[in-house]
Amino acid sequence: MVDSVEIGMGRTARKSYGLGDVSIVPSRRTRSSSKVSTSWQIDAYRFALPMLTHPSDAISSPRVINEVGRLGGLGVLNAEGLWARYADPEAALARILEKSSDDEAEGLLAGSVDLLQELYAAPVDPDLLKQVIVDLKAAGNTVAVRVSPQNAASLTPVVVAAGIDMLVIQGTIVSAEHVEKGGEPLNLKSFIADQDVPVIVGGCSNYQSATHLMRTGAAGVIVGYGAGSTTTTNEVLGIDVPMATAIADAAAARRSYLDETGGRYVHVIADGDLQTSADVVKAIACGADAVMLGEQLTAAEEVPGQGFYWVSAASHPQLPRGHVSYCGGADVPLETLLLGPASTTLGDTNIFGALRRAMAKTGYSDLKEFQKVELSVQG
């Protein structure tokens, strides 16, 4: 039953919950964490860690993507990022970091937006994009590449021809049919049917939108839009996604779609409001199969942003919805960040060690079982 409240005469709103509002309830059984598996599989690809990287240039460089693959996760390259626009992306990054450092010293939040708009206005070079993908393939990891709904039709043939293993169509809000001014609508159902690689699409935020995206034939749907301290989608558009409810809704859509299709399972990937390992744990408990990590990875010493972070929406030419912000020192090895041992007691390192321990403490041996754990609402 939907829990609604009256916000005025004749107007109701649904009551929803963020990850910080819910807690996990232990069961009568516990088990050794060595008997717990955090692996998951999407299409033909199996991963030891239920994670993807958010396709931000601040974290998802080719170097980091390769390292994430070595550690058991899936790195996602932005096909519309700096590596696809510049022969020397490091020089463009250096400009962003220098400007952002100056802004930080002056207490400015959005001063770097003009520079982001300038740098990301450069056209995508198909040859550069192909070469990055070829180099990633040579490392032997699964290669996933993100395109926006607006550019999916033009860029997908380029990245598929270059040999990607998985396509991610991602925007702030993605619908089953994207209408582009002056062009043909992007019908995701027919578009995905034409692809020879599995496709992940998102973001979505409720049962209806998740259901529509599942019916396109996607292998996975992204819930959320990467919300965090550097995004301003709520302030600009009034759109906010309380992630616990959004994930649970998408998980319910997955169950309904499983029945509707006689057994086709679509994976749910949570993207947003993931600040600590506890948030990752609760996202899986609410029904996610995997999480997409962005700001959490800025602490890794390998990431190109050196502690600064921004999302693609921050460079939008007409309506930027984010800014470059310093999220903390990039001084922890990525392996320590993901797999430990933890260097602090704040839930910001050994993220997936914490997931394993939470699963063990509640008696579950794999991710699908853990999605059934009892939850409570605080307050």
C-alpha cells in the first residue's frame, strides 16, 4: 500500500525514504564472512564486486577503469568525456584542477562551470574514442562505455565497432522514448533490439519508469542520477530521488517484469546518495544488484580528479546542474578503498569488505538472498 500524505487541499504526495532513513535488521543466523559471495552476473559477464564506476572524467580514466576491472568491478568510460575529445586529455584535466583549486581557495562553488562548458564543447573525435576502447580491450577487462540519450544514435555505432562489451545509455532522467528537437525520436526498444551487446539504461526513479525501461529489452536499469554533494539537479529542476524507495520500486518492477516475461531478469543498479559503505550495503538490501560509485572513489590516489569531482550535467551548455567540488584527499589506494583493510572507522574504505561483513552478520550468503533481509525505518 502506497503511503501518501496530504500536502494541501486536494493534493497528496507519496511518502518516500532515503538510504539514511532505513536500517538493516539482523536475523537469528550469522555466518563467517569467508562464506559470503559478493559476485554478480549481467548477461554473459560475471564480476566479483557488485559495482560500476560512474562515468565521470574525475574518476573513470582508462587507468582507473583497468584497475577496477582487475579488482573485480566494472569501470565505465564516458564516450563524451575528455578522452574522446582531446588527444591530450591530461592537459584539459590540468586546467580543470587548477581552476577548481583556485575556486576552492576563494570559497567559490560554481566558478569552474564556464571552463567545463568550454572544454566539453569540443567535438567528440571518433578516432580518439576508438583508440581508447581498443587500449581498454587490450588490457583484457570487460569494456563498458556510456553515451547520452541525445547522442546514442550517432555514437553507438562507433563504440560498438571499436569492440565494446557493454553499452550504457545514461542521462539524468531516461525514458523509453526520447524525443529530440528536429530529429527522429530515440525509441529504446527498437534501438536496443538492434544492438549486439547488452545495454544498461537509466536513470529512472519509480516503478513505472523502471518498468518501461525494462520492457525496452535492457539488461539493466540505473536507478537515480548520481546525486551527491556536487550535483544540483534538485536545486535546478526540483527533481530528487529518495534512493531507498526508488530502489525498492525498481526491484518491485523487476519482480513484475520477471512474471510478465516468464523469467527474464533485469538488473537494478543504484546510482546516487552513496556516501559510505553502509549506503552501499543498504542499497543492495533494498533490492539493487549493484551500485554505481562516483564521489566515493575520489579518495583513491589513482583517480585523475585528485580529490575533485564533477558529473557530466555540470557542463551542460544551457542549464548546468552541478559544479566541481573538492571531496577530500586522493590518498588511499583504490584496492584499499574497495577491498581494505579499512584505514578509518567512517565507512569510507573497504567498502565491499563491509558489504561482506553485513551479509555475514545477517546470515546471507549471496546478493540475491541479501535482498530479502528485514529492514526498519528510523523515526
